[in-house]
Amino acid sequence: MQLIIDTEHNLALWAADRYERLLAEVPEAVLGLATGSSPLRVYDELAARVAAGTMSFASARAFTLDEYVGLPAGHPGSYRRVIDEDFARRVDFADGAVQGPDGTASDLSEAAAEYERRIVSAGGIDLQILGIGTNGHIAFNEPGSSVHSRTRVEVLSEQTRTDNARFFGGDIDAVPTRCLTQGIGTILEAREIILLAIGANKASAVAAMVEGAPSERVPATALRSHPRVTVLADAAAAAALTPEARASARSADAVRA
Ligand code: F6R
């Protein structure tokens, strides 16, 4: 697990460079997209580079991590709508190139299995971007999720619904109780993973992920078994790491191509 600690701005530049190199080498790369606050500066930087004509997503495809169950298409809180607004429609993906799990399906188990099949038939994910929950979740794999879990229905924890109420006008009761999420086993099959952690409320989850004993109680610790993970943390999110871990980290400048 490579650890880079820097400002949110510099971390976004580092991540955008990584996308730029990947798409230059493999224009039809398959990307894994996270919704939420953590990747927003990366998405801004990627949109700016596409607008400047220095990179293109025209041949790429993408799969989102998760979706709430029961929100109608177009609901402002639905992750499909959020990823379109935050990223997909700001770059030059071809129509239909970005897919997400169908949280409105009448048969959710079948929708989950179908989503796994779609990822496999696309050849798997080349580069997955992740955030981390304050409780250590990745995608919506809440504490207790198996490292072997696949895309499935998951019940959202009270903590996650509280954290995400900000996307529903501050009303926790408006946050759905269930979601469809890629499993940890699904995520671990991505060939490369970048996890972004921004802000003091992520500090204890980051410390547990990087230095704690691997445990299903902290789903993000599963990433320690993956051969190609880069954790990008700002100083606030890195604050609970031991001095040794912080000393082993690099700055984004030091590793930018
Ligand atoms: C989003 C997702 C979640 C978020 C996590 C952090 O698709 O799967 O795991 O990455 O909840 O959310 P933010 O970035 O909003 O703090």
C-alpha cells in the first residue's frame, strides 16, 4: 500500500496524472468510479484536462460502485444522477459508457448478479477510485462485510446514513436504508486502486486501514492484500497515523511523473 500525504489540490493532480497516463496507454480502459465528496477535486481536474483537449474518455468505459435502493431515476440523491453531474457529463464519455447498479430493479439479487457479469464482460476494472467511510467502509461494504463479498444488497449503517444525510437536505429519514454495492471481493479484482481520504473525520478510519489489524470490522483493511493500492490522504485525514507511517509516506510532488 503506497501512501501519499499532501494537499487535496496536489493529490488531485497526482490522481489525474495517473488517469492521463492510463488513458494514453489504454484509451479503452475500464474505470471504476466513486460517488461522494472525496474524488470531487480529481473529477474537476479531469474535466479541466478534457476541456483543454489534453485527455479524452471517448473510448473508455466506467462502472460506479454503488447505488441506493428505491430512489427513482433522476432523484437528486441517486448516485447515478450524482456521478453524471459531478463527473460523467463533464467529460467526453460515449453514450452508455458509464454504468451503475440498478437500485430500482424489481429483482435486486438478479440486478446485482447482472452487474457483476457486466464488469466481467468488460474485462474487469483497470483503475478503481475509492473513498472511505468514517466507519471504514469502502463502496457501501459496511463493517462486517466479507472480503469475499460480491455485488449485493447491503443495509446501510446508521453512521453512513447520518454521514450522507447532507446529500438529502440534512434529513436522515430521507436517506434510503438499503443499497446495491459492489462487494469487497469485486473491488479487489480491480487491477489498480486509488483511495482518497480528505478531512479530519476520516483520520481514525485511515489509521485503522493503514496500520490496524486486518479485520472485517474495518472493511478498508481488505485493501492491504491488494498489490497495487495508493492511499492519497490530506494532512487532516493522515493525522491519526503513527509518526513512522507518516514518515514513510511521500508527497504528491515527489511521485508525480
Ligand atoms: C461512494 C462510496 C462511498 C464513499 C464514502 C466516502 O460511491 O462508495 O464508499 O466513497 O462513503 O464518502 P465521501 O467521499 O462523500 O466522504
